[in-house]
Amino acid sequence: MPKKVKPAGDGKEEGPVPCKQVKLEAAGGPSPLNLDSPSGLFESLISPVKTETFFKEFWEQKPLLIQRDDPVLATYYQSLFRLSDLKSLCSRGMYYGRDVNVCRCVNGKKKVLNKDGKVHFLQLRKDFDQKRATIQFHQPQRFKDELWRIQEKLECYFGSLVGSNVYITPAGSQGLPPHYDDVEVFILQLEGEKHWRLYHPTVPLAREYSLEAEDRIGRPAHEFTLKPGDLLYFPRGTVHQADTPSGLAHSTHVTISTYQSSSWGDFLLDTIPGLVFDTAKADVELRAGIPRQLLLQVETTAAATRKLSGFLRMLADRLEGTRELLSADMKKDFAMNRLPPYYVGDGAELSTPGGQLPGLDSTVRLQFRDHVVLTVGPDQDPSECQIFLMQKDSAGMMKRKT
């Protein structure tokens, strides 16, 4: 996903990223998911589990398996991405590493079968059929409107970037060895069946991706098979592996992931620099120089440690009284890399209107209110707030509209 949650690529990035093209294939009929609002989408995505129950009992704690015998939902999931979509997509200029990975799990290790440069469908299909390789397609929402629509709503709901990868695995094969991820994961089974094994985390709420050896993870804590229309959630750090059972059709699933680098630790790293900078402007003690040769010492002295501890307590006291946390990079990263609002049209009506600016008594309708940020200065009347909408122009650059 553009930036988003970054896929692990094992190849060169070549050529420009293909532009988003509307309606590669329409999902047949109205969506069985509630796409009217971000909260409505998430509620329908995990139905019949209630949102309150999900966040109280499962989020960042344990896996959730939702198996549904719903033909309408199964048909809708199948429309999100199919093996048959690859031929058309390859004709648009896909590249190994950037757009597609080809891999297989052999003796507990990942074997990458990527070629160099551009992906050709006949070669891709040959690797799939003859080498029993898994095809990993990065960020399919770039070409599939319904996935774009779902992920854009989820980004509004979580306030965090949301990415996706599609995995297509032939029967009797496994693409990836046991591993854990640094993201919260939602699996939607689209085509065929996939056999999953989940294990207890070796690193709870992991901050990075890592492979795990079979002799380290023990017996599966959960084992099951997903069918079209089923959903699986598991927290970051959950060790997992999956294979397509022999004798069945291929399996296609999409992994939707979020909350990469979105922990309290990440937020502290993002906000503390601004807090230190502002405090140093007001407190001369923080502007005093460090002891001579402190940077040359192998171990920090007890005196330096006590000094830093005192500064941290002072910062904590200052933080208690502040009204605004000066998050810098995390907010900017989200605003610059999130998906634009789902919209189908020529964009003419989205241009800046002419005429007079609205006054305080004017009624203003926000068409994409979930993408609007209201900012109010510390000494500013809330009625005089500014409205910012981050939009992507035709070249893919972000522009802020007031």
C-alpha cells in the first residue's frame, strides 16, 4: 500500500507504480457489508461478534475465528480478488518485488522464485501450476475498487494506515514458513479453502516481522480451515502458518493489516522530542551543556543518570498540564499516506468553489467528513476553527485544502 504497512519484497522495484484505475471488476450486486460509515463497516465485518466484545476480549489479546455459512457473503468475498484477475493485472505493468512475490515454503524455509523485472502472466501461471508456488500480490486496493472502499473506511475507523496483500496458493502447497507479523491481521477467505495453524506468541505484540523455527513454537494452539466468507483475526506477534489442502482447488485470501508502529512506545518516541524542545525554550537548565567527555564514556555516570531522571520527572509534570500532544511524524505519516475518500466521478465537483467564502452563519456540508481535521489554536475561539482536507491530485501528490 503505497507506503502503508510495508510488504516484505524480495526483488527490485522497477518502473512507475501503475495508476489506480476504477472498476477493474465490479462486485456483483450491493455489498453485504455496511459501507455507510467506518463504524458500520467494522461492525458488519466482524458480525455477529459485537464491537464492544471484540475490543474487550480479542483486540491485541487472542485470535478470533468467524466461520459463516453465508452464500451471499461468500460470493461477495470472491469478487474482491480472483486468480483470474492476474492476467489483466499483469498486462498493466507489474514488477517482481514491488507488486508481486512468488514463493514457496520448502523444509520450513521460504524459497523466493521471483524473476527480474516485469511480471509476465504465462511465467507466473507456470510457476503457480508446475512449481506449486504461492503468488503474493501487494496492495490490491490499487486496482480493486471494493478493497479500496473497505480499506479507506477502516483507516477512518482505526485512525491508522491499513494495507493489504492477496495470497494465492495451489492445492497441496504452502507459501510461507511459520512466522509472526508486526501488525494486527484480518484474514478474509476469498476462494477455495486454507488450513491454518496458530501458535502462542513468542514475542507478544511484536514490533517486527520474524520467522520462527518449528521446534521453537510447539504444538498449535488453534487449528482450522477457512472457507469463502470466513474471517480470521489475530494480534501482532501471533505465530502462524497456512497451507492449501491437497485435492482441493487453489486458495485465495486477502490479509488486511493495520496498527504497524502504532504503540504507546511509538507515540512516546513521536511526542517526547516536541515536548523536550518546547520545555528547553522555557527552562534554562535544559539548555545547559552536558559534562565534558560525557559522550566518550562507555557507561553513563550515576550523576548523569540522576540528572536525566530529574529531567524526565520535570517533563512528566509539564505533560500533565499540557492540552496538546505535539505528535509530528505519526500524524504526518497518516495524513500523507492514507487512502483518499472512495469516490467515483470525474472530480469536477470536488474543485474549490468560487464566490465568497462562507461566514460564521453559513451552513457548510462536509462531503467527506471522515477525512476532515478540525484545528483550533490554544487561544482561538472554536467557532473560528480551520478545516483541512487532505486530498490527492491527479499526480498522486497530497494537497491540503482549507
